Amino acid sequence: MRVTFTVNGREESADNVWEGESLLYVLRERLGLPGSKNACEQGECGSCMVYLDGVPVCACLVAAGQAEGRQVRTVEGLAEGDRLDAVQEAFAECGAVQCGFCTPGLIVQAHDLIARVERPSDAEIREALAGNLCRCTGYEKILDAVRLAARRKAAT
Amino acid sequence: MKPFAYVKPADVAGAVRAVSDEPGAKFLGGGTNLVDLMREGVERPDTVVDVTGLPLDTVDQLPGGGLRIGAMVRNSSLAADERVRARYPMLSQAILAGASAQLRNMATVGGNLLQRTRCPYFYDPAAACNKREPGGGCDALGGFNRSHAVLGVSGSCIAAHPSDMCVALAALDAVIEVESVRGTRRIPMTGFHRLPGDTPEIETELAPDELVTAVELPPAPFAARSRYRKVRDRASYAFALVSVAAALEVRDGAVTAARLALGGLAAKPWRAHEAERILLGGPASEESFARAAEAELAGADVRPGNAFKVHLARATIVATLRELNTGKGTA
Amino acid sequence: MTTKYAETEPRQDAVKHVGRPVDRVDGRAKTTGEARYAAEHRYPGMAHAALVHATVARGRIEAVDTEAARAVPGVIEVLTHENAPAMKPAPKTSLMNLSSLASGTTVSYLATDEVHWNGQPVAVVVAETPETARHAASLVRVAYRELPAVVDFAAEEPNASPQKSSVLQPAGGDKGDAVAALAAAPVSVDLRFTTPPEHHNAMEPHATIAVWDGDRLTVHEGTQNIAWLRAHLAQRFGIPERAVRVLSPYVGGGFGGKGFVWAGTLLAVLAARATARPVRLALTREGVYRTVGGRTPTVQRVALGADGDGDLTALIHTSVAMTARIGGMPEGVVSSSRHLYDAATIHLRQRLVRLDLLANTAMRAPGDSVGSFALESAMDELACELGIDPIELRRRNEPERNPMDGKRFTHRMLREAYEVGAERFGWRERDPRPGSMRDGRWLVGMGVATAYHPSLTMPADVTVRLAADGAVVVRCALQEIGVGAATVQAQITADELGVPLEAVRVEIGDSELPAGPGAGGSAQTAGAAAGVLDACRKLKESALALARRAPDSPLRGRRLDDLEARDGGLYHGGRGETYAAILARAGRDHLEAGGGTGMLKFLAKTLNERRRWVKAASGAHFCEVRVDRDTGEVRVSRWLGMFDVGRVINAKTAAGQLRGGIVMGIGMALTEATQVDPRTGRIMNPSLSEYHVPVHADIPRIDVHWLDEPDPTMPLGLLGIGEVGITGVAAAVANAVRHATGKRVLDLPITLDKLL
């Protein structure tokens, strides 16, 4: 089948998409957007998160056909030109990035959190990010990064 | 994943027609469970009927104070609904205790009702599983069964139902509305899921061609004071070892209304009728709570791996009722 | 006693870069999605492979039916033992050729009808798309003749046989008669511990892209050891090492799981050769569990005897661990007991069972992570028996020299770590009576344990090039598994040459670069640093030599040791000149120098050092837990780690390593266990859903600090930092749980059912 949807503001189409492909597969393998990572394909780790019509979801569990006509925003679409988003900046700055494989998914989830909640509490951050596994950092610096990004965002 | 045809009907009539023609068809909601199971080769539909486009995504007020929840309402929306939070806090809490934020964004109410067990032997096509392959045997009986059921089990299956939301719905006497080409019918939540018996592959009263369209919550004033307590191996993002949905109304030290349902203990959300019977009219005391819990759990059938669940369930029931009674200890 | 520095307080001079919390150089690439991991490269005509796994633990393949799989449109080939091209057998291991240690297993995949473990790849499907390959793989039917298999570790324990000692790892040892001393001790504990198998669960599942061009092979793979992978592939496929190129610029986590060569890698290369196509084989999460080894389970006994004052009179630590019939790494489970306590008598033994399972492998602090759980739990229990504070018990038994053999410690600051850590953590507020501290429904407990991990280096070849425009390029085939490999070497280079950090670019992750050390054994940073220091020194010597030729150079007559590298040049006091000026005058556009020691010299030096000294990173963990009085749920509520890791190069990345180790240790303590079905040898929780790594909500604030005292024998005084963090963690949790509840849990993980 042919699937057409908007990715990071641009309309994209993929042809000969097999029904069993996931949105993650289409993004990574067909559209050349491997920023969203494939780490479990079960929705268990959050590495593949993207916005679907403004709502963060695990792209690995979205059937390709379900994306038809919708708006997708990936980690590649968060920066404005050369200017990183506040969350991206804060992750790099706070030491919240190590191997980097969980980072794109975490950034999408954190981006959504501080868009909804201006100054999330530590408990809110921990719970909101509980579906994004990280095996390197020990989480603490991710918490710092979300706090910092929220502070900066609120200040602008 | 086995190849399949994908269709996305725009209305309920189209959706139920699509499956009535097609014995190997499955409805697809948020995909958080079905897509995973298809990838594992456990579910192998020929046709997938995507119902996420159906206009069943609102929560509506019912005359008399109840709520009607469309089957396509996302779990996160339902948990955040102010009416649910105020009138049925246990339901909001139960949903928020399930899965992760991103999965709750995807999962639908209808899909959550039809979640399948997390038994590892069900998930592994190399293992024996009566639920996956009727008559194939059950490797869980003598295998890893720490997370398995202790109530209502059979010699053919001891899998536990994984949903949190369903436990609250069972306690709240929800009614499930389903539709097929034959029309609409209503199934009480407490009778919606089945115990395994000799046919663990049949998990609900739903016919293969029936679509869940809505869940209705009757008015329940006592439920404003209710609680969902989930005990699990991590602080978040793990299935329940035991969970308790409870509501308690106490006047002058006596219980005037009680609702209790248990998760993680059976193949279905377990409405604790026996415990409710003992609680009702009795004193709101630690002893009475313990007696009620013990009565409900008296029929437990345990294995070495999950024997702890009886003790854990008792402790969790008592702690939750105590908390509702005293208003303390929620921290 | 030195001043104490937290991670955010740089010790170094503001113009220096070493010690500062410098941002990692790949931060932008990793936060924007630009960083390309192994599976994310594309080749024209690239095909995709998927594995078919055995479903029996041991047996012979009687028949493979590939017809249905071949019938799937898009399937290119189905490889089985009946049609796959041959691979050379795994090399015999030898310490003279360290890359011979790279084999994950000794199995010759698809060259035999033998099945050695439940999950072994028995066929490979190659197709036009990954989805097609995976679907077709599910259609391959294999019939087995099953053979009796030994898969139940617990049942096999009585049949364990003694572990062999090696130069690098003694398997046992005695000091005096510990058995008699234990019997005579006025106070003693004698405990039996178990730890389960565990898996690394690096977030990036293993993936390989293999591309043949004639007899030349290019491989993209996230590996912890580029040099070993290259040598191993050359050997298995019968081509010279120089014909193999390994590209591994980003590795999505390793923890030991990407240190060796496993089936997926070999089969991707084999499939590419068989189909004459570039082939990508990206393992599923389940595929990682089925084909990449994990941590061995252990059974351990620790018995301690003490006099009434708490002086240890006997220390007995014995272990049983596993290897597989098809390989595996014998772990130094009791290793910590050789170094931690000044017991009058010591008895150490390690035994092994050999199972029909996938070979075990290194996982973050092999040996020490599990061994320290038993030893440090037993010390805590002894403190309870004696009625002595557990820190005081450790202080009393802190040795001046290595307890087993009297060798000197190059460096040891455990007393200071405990003293400063206790102060910062508020240990004084602990009421020693079990169950005495409460907060609502929570029972509160506090525990401590010692962290200890031996330090070593591995040799590295490094080149440093300085161009006339000031750009510096450092080249070494390091692996970036998350540690900040390029970042820290850039800091070191900037300081050594006296150039701005921004001027330095470090090229890593490519076997065409000078050979680096593997990212294992906490040895990469120190090994590479030694090479960088050497190369920088040589480069400065060349610059000085050039300058001295010019009659008007202010450096004329100076020796390098008299000079300071700063401001992009060499200076003596206020007089000196920039590299740019030196190069311009000499008409040169760059200088380049190579550094590093050869393997033989390195081995000689290492063995010589080992005869004289014991060196290690160490630390003290302080843990507070809360245990629900009704349900037994355990939550870690506070953590402080005070470490002695020598000099810290980058406060930000170092803290990340220590903290990450602690969190992996908390997982080990509370939730992690790979469930191997004792009837079938099959892993039953091969997913992130059922294997519980800690999630964000499980982890409280974790304070990490270090004493920042350079080790006199290590390059720049740094001690490896990647593994020490996890050691002792599980014991600190268990000890805190003991304090909260009065219950001593001896079997990991400490799940709530053990506390009901």
C-alpha cells in the first residue's frame, strides 16, 4: 500500500509499504530518519518515541497504515535549523547523554512533558519518563536536564 | 509477522461487517498488545480491522450520574477526565498504574478490556500453552509461575489477567456494550471475562465478530472515596503481582458500602463478592478486613512460585481498606 | 588527608581541561538523531537476515524444512548446515594472542547438525526486507533428535569442579588454616548466597552490516573491541587482517555484551558471502538474549570468624559459577576477598559447572559485582552479630598491605572514603536497631558496602597531528560505548599540547586507525591516555627540535622538561613561541607523532607491576531503603557513593559512569534475573517487559563524589571508572533491607516475596 503522512512539517509518501510494517520501520528504513531507535519493538523501552498528531507514542507499535494522513514529528524535527531545542541542549549539557541510544525517545517524551507541565515536580518527571529505559546514565542527569529545560523554557 | 490485509472502516457498521465476512479478522485499537503479539507470532490474523478511526472516542454523561466511555477513548484521556477523577478515582488511579505514559497515550479502553496474559509460555511459541494451542499442555504449571493466578485456575491454565483498568471496572459494576451484525448487547463487566476451565483460549464472552463499542459506568456515590493499590516489582511500569480496587463507606464505625476487586490473582479481574459480603454491615476494623480477605482467598490454589500471592493479597487488601477507613498511609 | 571534591567542583586550574565537567563532543549528534549506529548505514542492494533459533537444549538436527520459507516472495536464501559455506573453527585461546579470547562460543555455526543450547541459530534467512526475513524465519521447520542436556545450574552445583588459575586470575588460595580458625572463632557467621543469571540489556540490540568486496570485508557493528573483532573475522573467514575493516563510531551501550564475537556477527558475514550481497543482521531483543551470553549465576559461601573486638580471624569465600560446554568466561567470583580485609586466615576456592547453555560472558565487573554482594553482606551480618557499627568493623580490618600476599597497594583510601561519605550521608542518624526507623507505612533502613575493582591498562597506539592552522587530530581506534572516549582524550591532548579544547578532534571507531585498547575491564581511558601522553610528548619534542634549529627562536637551548605547553605553543616563563610560528619558520604544514607501547613491552611491564603491587579503584556506598511494612515493596530512597578512582579526567562523564554502575547494581539488587527454565534451558523472559531493569521511577537522587587523589602508577593518575560503581551495590541494598526489616536476604534479587 501507499502511505502518506506529514513528517516534521513535510509531506512524505512511501510506496509498496507492507501492512505489517510499523511507523518506526517506515521512518527508519524508507524515509531515512533513523533518529527514532529500534531497541525492543514491544513498546517497552521508549527509544522509538515520536509525536503522532501531537501525542507521544511508541512508533514501533503503530501500524504503518495507522499513520495515513497524520502528523508525525520525530527527534530530527525538534531543532529549529541549527538551533537545538531547549531539551536537546539541556540533555547534552547536563550529562544526560551517554551511549545515546535511548536519548531521542527520552527527548521526545521530555519535550512533551514540559510542554504540558510548566514546572514538573521530580516525582512527575520520574513517572512520566518511566517508560523510557536508559541503561547508562543512572537517570539522575536526565532529571537534571528536564528541570533545566523546563526552567529555560519557562523563562523565554 | 504473518502477512495480513489492513482495512480501516469509518463507522461501526462497516467495522462489524468487515469481521463478519472474515473469520480470521481481528480488530486493532491502540496496538500496544495486538501488534506485539503478532510480531511474536502468537496472534496471526489474516485481516486487521483498524477501529481507531471510529467515532467512539468521547466520554459522555449519562442520565442519573453515570458515564458512557467510548471504546476508542485513549487510556490517558480517560484517566485525566475530571469526572472520572472526581467520581471514580480508583479508575483513574488504576489506569495510571498501568503500562507507561506513552503506552497509555496509545491504548484504547476497548483494547485494554481485551489485553491478553503476560504468561511467558503463552508468549513463546516454542513452549506448551493451552491458551495459544488448545490441547498443547501448560508449561507454566511446573515452570516459572511467580506472576500467575491463584484464584479460579484450572489444570489447563494458570495465566493471570494483566489489566489494571479492568480491576477497577469490575469493582464499579461497569457494563460493556458490544456490537455485531446481529445488533447490540450489553455484558456486565464481572461476567465479561471467563475463567480458564478446559478452554483457556476463550477469554471473554465476546463473540469473535463482536466489537466493544462502549463501557458504561453506573452512578456510584461511594466510589468518590475509592482507591486502586498496585503491588509490583518496580516502582512503575510493571504488571501487578497483586492489585486491589476498593471503595469503602463507613458510618458510625460500621461498613455501609464496600466494593472490592482484585488484580493479578486470576484469569479475570476478580470481584471479591465474598469479602464484600463479610465487610458489609460489619465493623470497619483491621480484624474484619482481615477476615474478609481470608474468606475471599480461601479457595486459592497455589504453586511454589506464586504461593506468596495469598499472603500478599491479604496484606494489600487489609492495607487498602485500612487506608480508606482512616484516610492515612497513602504516601 | 586530601580535600574532597564533588563532581561539580573542578580541581584543576581554570585553563586546564583535565578534571573539568566538559560537555561530550558527540552531544549534538546524539540529541538530534544524527549519530548513525551500526544498523543505520545503507548499501545499494543490501539484504536482510533473520535467525532461526533452536528450541531444544541439546541434540542433532534431523531435518530442516525450508520450503515454506523459500516460497515467501522476497526471500533470497535460506542457509542451514546443509548448504552454508564453511567458516574456520574458533581459534584456540592463548594469552600470547589476546584476540583469540574474542570467541563468544566455540560453535561453528551452520557447519554442524549439533545443537548446543536452546536458542542456538540453526538457520539464517536472507531476504529483501527485514520483515520478510523475519516472517520467513518463522516458517522454517526443524526436527531434532534430542539428547540429554545439563541445564539446571542449581541441580548441578554438587558436580562442580575446581576452576583453573591463570596468570591474570588466581582461582583460589589459602593463608593459614581458615577452617580451624573459623571453628575456634568466638563470633562467626556462615552464609550461603545465590545470584541469578543476568543480561546486559544495552539499549542498542546487536546489529551487523557485512559487505564483501572480493576478499575484502567491511563490517559495521557496535563493538567494545574493534581490534579483536577484526582479528577474529579475519581468522574465521580466512583473510588477512588488513582485508577487514571494522567501523564502530557509535556503540549503543555494551557493559560486556559487545566485548566478544557472537553468532549474529559471524552469520551476517557468512550470509553476505553466501549471497554476494551486503547483508544486515539486526538482532531483535529476544535474539540478543538467545545468542549473546550474560552473567553467570553463582552460589557462594562466605564464612567469617572474629574475636570479640571484631578483628577477623577467618575469612572463607567459596563459589560455584558456570561456563558452557561451548565456551564461556570463568569469573573471579571471590576476587574481592583477596584484597578487602586483613583476616588472620583466608580460604578461597572457585568451582565451575559446565552446562548445555549459551556461554556466559563478561558483564560489568564480572566476579566482583556478585562476589562483593556475598562478602559485603556477610561483613554486615558479622557486624550485627558483634553489635559493632558496620563501618567500624571495616575500619578495624582495613589492611595495610594486600592480605593474601603482602604486596603493596599503589593507592588505597577506603578509610577516607568511609569517613567522608558517612559525614555527607548522615550515617550518624542511623539507629542501629533493626526496624527502629519508620516513616508512615515505610520501614527505613540504612546500609553500607565497599566497592572494589582492580585497575589495569591495555596498550594503545595513538597518533597526534598538529597542523599549521592549529587544528589537532588524535587518531586511535577507541570504542565510544557511552563513556565519552573522544571527549576525555581531547581534554588530555588539549592540556598536554597547550591548545584550546575546540582545536582538538579525536577520531575513533575505525579499524583503519591506530589500534586502540578494548572498552573493557575499565581499561580503555587509561590505556589510550598513555598513548596520547606519549604521542604528545614526541610531538612537542619534534616542535622543539625544529625551533632549536632557528638561531632566533626563544626556545633555543631549552629542554622540553623546562617548558610549559600553553597558548598554542611552548614557553619558558614569558618566553616561547607558538607551534604555528615554529611550523611557519620551518616551512612545514604539520607535525605528527605516534605514541604507545608494543604488546610485549606492555605485558612485561604489567606482569612486573603485578608482582609488586595491587591497584584498584574503590569506594564506599551508602544506601537508604524504604520497605512497605504490609507488602514488602522495597524502594531505594537515597544513595551516596564516595569513590577513590584516582584522578578524574571529566567530572561529567565520570559521574555518569559511577552513577550508571550504581543503578545497574540497584537492578541487580532488586529486580534483575534472567529466567532459564531448568527443564529446557530456555530463557523465558527474553524481553525488556519481563526482565526488569530499573526504570526512572525506581531511582532516587544519587550523589557521587570522589577523593581525586592521583594513583602514582597510572597514566595521569587515573584509575578505571566503568565498573567500580556496580561493585558492592547489591550488598549495600541488602544491608539496608536487613536494617529496615531485620531480615537478611541471601538470594538475589530481593523481591518482595522474600520479605513477606
